[in-house]
Amino acid sequence: MLLAIALFAACERKPSKTKEQVMQERLTERVERWKTDMSKKCRKEIETKAIALTDSIIIVQAKQNRDTSIHSIIPGRPNRPNYKPPTDSVPVKPFLKKQ
């Protein structure tokens, strides 16, 4: 009796799918794969554009906020000092004598 039940259970098969059902499933899988690929592509493109826009905004703000007042802080050249060398009262003599 157990053998009969086991054979009966083994012989029961699920109803097979029709060709149209298989084609529809594959088409659905391909459409879903295409949708996910397009979504990834669009997201990547949007991220690239957003990064470029953000970078350009940061660069423009940095250029506008650059401190140009440093040029007014740098002093000009100093005036030449009033220097007079001291007068020497000793006459100049040669170190070596000619013979």
C-alpha cells in the first residue's frame, strides 16, 4: 500500500506551462531587467551631473570669497635711511711697502 501511494505521488506532475506562458515570463523578465538597467543608467547620469554642478558652484563661491584685501595689507617699500658714514681722522697708509 505504501508503494502504491509513493508511486501515485511520484507520478503526479504539475501542469506544464504553455509556450505562450513561457514566452510571456521571459518577456516580463527582460522588461524588468531593462527597467533596472535604465534606472541605474539614469541615476548614474544624474549623479554625474549633480557632482559637476556642485563642484562648479563650490569653485565659483571660493573665487568670490577669495580675500583680495591682502594686497592692501602689504606695505610699500621703506624710505632710504639718512645714513652718513663717520669721518675717519687717521690717514690711509699702504700695508705693504714697495722696495
